[in-house]
Amino acid sequence: MLDRVPLHEIQREAFRADVRDGLAAPAKRLPSRWLYDDRGSELFEEITRLPEYYPTRTETRILEARAEEIAAFCGPRATVVEYGAGAGVKTALVLAALDNPAVYVPIDIAGDFLELAAARLSERFPWLEIRPVTADFTAELDLPDDLPRLNARIGFFPGSTIGNLSEGEARTFLRRMRGHLGSQGKAIIGVDLRKDLGRLLPAYDDAAGVTAAFNLNLLTRINRELEGGFDLARFAHEARWNDVEGAVEMHAVSLADQTVAIGGDLVAFARGETIHTESSRKYSPEAFDALAAAEGWAVTRLWTDEDRLFAVMGLEQTA
């Protein structure tokens, strides 16, 4: 019998391949999923509490105000599958509102952080079966094969994380989610709406520098896991608006001409050259509805705040 390769080794090799390929590209970039090691996940949770970062508190208020409607949309005894589960704060609001949910399946790439979050939710909901899955939700993955099939499966994807995906990636995710949830499955997705840049950009470049630490932690991760030689004092965080993509972009900017060793490779940076680490796309309700429709979903519920900063959308399958 062949030995199974440990999951953390598989993830490390995937990380190594993405770093090698991304930093060899003419426009250097790294997938945003690698921002979320355990330290990155902790920093992101700190970001969600910053005064500049409106999405989390706005979405939380929507979930609180519309809890009964969301529960009615989901139905009783639902199996809730959460993609990119994080700390599970908003999840607790939804689970508390639902009518006797059967199983909760949190999926996250940061395994230790996921286990802690699952343990906290288990303490609050001791009667609920919780089945954590350590995996990258942007890649192919399997759910536990013994999940209930009699009642609806609900895909929960809060936090506007879908905005971190390109259009092609978002369509692939929506298609994959249909496969996970089955023909009667539904989804609840958080979507950050288009708005004035004066409100938008500070959310990704806060005065306390937490977002900068979150972004540059990716370089620390490369140093730790891939024998990298990044000097963080020679890089800076930058948030910028890409009007063509309709997205806020995060970049790590080289402050000097320099060469960085990563394992056995050398990567040259010119002064001002950047590593594009994340895009956060902003949608109009109409644009997101069209995106979902292309993969067999219809937005049948739209819950938003009075300022229309953020939307929580309920999706049902059309075919």
C-alpha cells in the first residue's frame, strides 16, 4: 500500500509552484489564498474590526436584521457548507437563526485556525454536528460522503470573498458549488457593492497599518515555508483601484532595485515593481445576477443595508 502524502506537504508544494510561477511572470502576482496562513487569518480577523473596514460590520447587521427571512429561505434541517470559513462569527448568526440545522461543514485552507473556529462553534452549538474540511475552496475538493441528502444543502459564502475571484474563477466556483450542493441546493453569498472610492480605498489601507501587515505577511510566509530571503523593510503595501476590472488591488511594492533568493531561485525586482497579491471586485446587483445566471443560479433574495454598501444574496438553481 502506498503511503499517503500529508495534506500540509501537498499544500506546500502547491504554494511553492504558485510562488515560482507567479514571481517569474512579467507582471508578478500571487494567488490571494496564500495570504491566509494562521497568522494571516488572525490579521484578517483584526482587519474586520477596523473602523475603515465597513464590509464585515455591514454584512453582520444585514444578517442580524434579516435572520428570520434567511432562515425561511434555507428551510429546516439544512446542511450548511461554508467556503472560506474563517473565524465563524457570521456563521454563528446564521446557525442560531436556522430551524434545527443538521450539519455544518466549514472549509478553510488554514487548518489550525479552522479547528479552533470549529471548536468555538461546537461549544456554542453542542447539538450540531460539525465536520471541518481543510482544503482550498478555489480548487477541486470533496465533501464528506455521508452528509444528509434529504434536506437542502446551503452554500454559505460571506464576506465578499467572491470578489477576490476573477470572473472565470467565480464562474468555476459557482459551478463547483452546484456540484457540492445538489439540484435542490441554495446559496447565501455576500457581495460588496460598487461605491465611492473615498469610502472604498481606506478599507484596504487602514491608518493603523493592519492591512499592510496582512499583505506583507505573505512575504514572511515565503521566508518561513520556502526558504525565502525577503527583507520586509524593502517592501511596502499599496492599495489601488483598477477601473477596468472594477476592483481594489493590493500590491507589495519593491522600494529598491533588489534580488531576492527563494530556495535555489533568484528573483529580481526593480524599484517600484510590485507583486499583485489580491483583487477585490465590486459588483452591482445586476452584474452579479448576470454572473450567477451564467452558471445556472438565480438571485431570488436581495438583502442590503440602507446605504447600499453591501448585499447578502440568496441564490437558487434554475436548472
